[in-house]
Amino acid sequence: MNNAEKSADKIKVKKSIFKRLFVRVLVLFILAVIVSGTLNCIENIQRTRRFTRQLTESASKVATETFERSDINALLDNPDSEEYRKAVKTLRWICQTNHFEYMYMYIPNFDENKVTYVMTVADDDSENENVLKVRSAGAEVDHSLWDAEKEAWENPNLVTAYEYQNDSFGSFYTAFSAVQGKDGKPVALIGADYSLTQIYTEIIFYTAIRVLALFVVLAIVFLLVMLFVRKKMYNPILLIFEKIRGYFSDKADGTNTRKAFEPIKLGSDDEIQLLADYFNDMAHDVETYVEKNSALASEKAKNETELEVARRIQYGIIAREKNVVFADCFDVSARMESARQVGGDFYDCFALPDGRICAVVGDVSGKGVAAAMFMAFAKTLIHEKMTENAEPDRAFEKINRELCLSNPEGMFVTAFAVIFDKNSDSFLYINAGHNKPVAVSNGKAEFLECKPCIMLGVFDDARYVVNSAEFGNGDIICLYTDGVNEATNADNEFFGNERLVSACQNAEQTAKGVCDGVYEALTDFTENAEQFDDITIVAIKNSKNRD
């Protein structure tokens, strides 16, 4: 598909992936809210009706127990008495506490289907004044008594209920219980009316609250999901699309100029279809890419050859393996393996003008050619300054200043230097941010305690401290770089300090034996795992009294 075809044959506008996904999730969201609201409404209706029944029956029972053993006829005959007023006040308190519409006490006449009211109260104040007049004490009203009232009268300990609907007052739920006289026989009935219309209002209110809360929660979840989809799925697709179309070559004239496309608009096209079209175009560029890749491979081979030459030069400066004797009493053995063709580790061992012996191990930050070049500079500088200065701390301060002045890339070096004197049973050492060496004495290996100073090449005013430690006949000191203790195996386990100390202790107690023992233990541990850092090991033994 060339440019002309793409310009003349534009893909029809379709809903984008994001819009299609948005609509479908929105539909699910709305259905979830509707279903949840319906279930909540049903649940609230059942729960509220159960609660209303229990509440009404309980309040009716409490009222009957309150007036139990009362002289109902005396109350009926003396509506102006203080006792009657207290009874009305008590009944209305029960009515208002439980939010009943009405509560009333009456004497039923089952033979004539009439009732004689003793007292009637209402929750509402104005309605209460009205019913006190209309249903005052002694008011007789024709009333077809219900089975629930008869059952309550015949069973004084039973609370009965009846649900009815009235065009004037709406739907009500009423509970009946009998007031027993002093002889234990029923003398009056107490009824409690709870408005079902009020129940439905409460159901609608509480359901609306719960649905609203659910809507808010689901809306938040919905927005979070859509933001996640947009960020993790849709935007990466757009990013891929934008990146891919910028790399198409112009088929019309064979140049590598980028095609001029209008920026893609969200939801304007079917992004997957567009990606498919452009991937088809990319297939035609593979042949050109293969040719370019061949040229790159040739260039890489050339670079590999140059790196191999650099590796040989580096190993010419620093021997890969070294075993020497200094001053007829110090055996030195060293071994180094670079993680790449060239690396940043180095070691050196040389005689000072006053007859002492200096051994140094260092590790340059980074790897590769840059680290190797900086390593050569640092190694040469250390050798020069340590030879020129009798005091090791002054020498390290000068080395540090020189590295800081000639360090445009901000690299640094960790180094550990030891100085041996055949006329002394101790040695001096300086630690510039390097690993603690392992000291082996009388067949026991342990780390040499020393406080590290700052690395070389960081601050030009850094100061370095010279320490000393015993180094008797037969003692061995093992210097190394972090490529040893931080080497990992196939399970990503570190070789670690404990294995290092154990290898030094179990090795043949010679400089070469310790050096080889550590390297063999490290090789056995890592097996075929990839080497990520340079490995350097230097062991020095005090052999003043040779056998």
C-alpha cells in the first residue's frame, strides 16, 4: 500500500478500541447498578416489614402490660381525672416513641359489632387533638370486628396482627393485644397502627441512599479501570502506532524521508486496522534492513577485533596470572578475569626505593573500554606516586588529586594498598573505599578490620589514613575485588563473604594455593552462570623462614 493508495483510500471512521470498550463497560456498569438497586429494594421491603411487625407487636404488648390490672371502667367513667390524663400521656409516649400513627384502647362488643373507645392518641400533635375529641372516652362506634381482634380477645397472652388498606388513610399494619383485668380476664383491647405508606417511603429513601453510595463506588471503580485501560493498553497502542509510522520509507521516490501523516485523533480510526496496514508496509522494508544489518555485523566484527587487541594490550600491562617472590621473603600470586574483553580491575606489586614491597588491588567504576583506559591511568599514577613518596597517605592524597583533575567523565577508583617490610613483623595498609582483605594466620582466616576512606577521584581534598597489622612468618593476606564476593550462580545467590573466608582457610597455605583455591571455589559456585563483573585475586605470604 503506497502513499497514493493511502491518501485516496482512507480507512472508514470507526469507533476506536477505547470507545468500544468504554461503551461496553458502561453498559455493564449501568446493569450492575440497576440489579443492585432492585435487590436492595426487595431486601429493604422484606427487612422493614419484618421490623415493623416486630415493633408493632412489641409496642402493643408493652402497652397492655402497662395498663394490666388497671380499672378500665373507672378510666372510662372519669375522663377528667388525673389518673385518666396520666394513662393518655403514657399511651401517647409509647405511640410517639415507636412512631405509630395511632394507638387506642377500646372495649369490643362482638355481638353488636360495636366498640366503645376508652382513649385514642396520635403521633402528630394536631391529629392527636382531633382524635381526643372524636374518639373520646365513651365514644361508641359501629365496627365490624376482625378475626385478629377476636383472636386477641380470646387469647389474652397472644398478640395478633392485621394488615389493611383504607382509601382515606392509606395502608396500615395493626397489632392487637388484650388488657387483662384483676381477675385475669380481658377487659379491653389495645391497637397500634403503623403506616405502611411510611414503610414504603422509608424503603424508597434507604434504597436510594444505598444505590447512590453503590453508584459512587462503582463510578470510581469504573473510572479507575478506564484510566488503567487507557494508560496500560490504549495509550501504548497509540504510541506504537505513532512510532511505527514515522519510520516508513517513502516508496514513491525511494528516499528515507518520513511520511507526512496527520496526528492520529483518539477515536477517529480503528487503531488495530491501521497498525496492521503499517505493519504490512514494514514487511517491504525488511530487505533493506537486512542489508543494513549485514553492514552493521561487519562493523561489529571489526569492533570485536579491536576489542580483542585492547584485551591483549591490557593483559600485557597486567598479567592475567602472576607468581613472583619479592625480597626473598614475600610470595605474591595473582589472578584476574575480565567480565568483558577489557575491564576496570587492576593489581600491581613492586619494590619501593627504600626496599619495602607495595601491593595494590583496584577497581574502576564501570566496565569496558572507558574503564580500561581509566584503569591504566590510575595504575600508572599509583605506581608513580607510591614510588616517589615514602609516606603512603601523602602518596594517596596526591593520587586522588591527580585523578580528580583528569576525570571529565566523573569515574572513580576503589583501591587497597599494602606495604611490607622484611625487617618487620607487621605491614601498613590504606583502604580507599575497597573491600576488606582476608587475613590467614595459623590456619585461621578472617577479615582484616579496617575503616575505609573515600574512593579515589571523588573529592580532591580527601584525606587517607595509614593503618598497620601484624604479619608474621607464614601469614597470608588475600586482596580481591567485589567481582569475587558478589559473583552469583544460576539461582542468583551471591558467593558471599562466608564462602570467601572458607575458601581462604581451606586452601593450600601458600600464596598461589590461596589464590587458586579462591578462584576454584568461585568457579565451582558460579558453574555456567554469566560473569557480570571483573574478578581479581592477589595473595601475599610472609615466607621469611622458608623450610
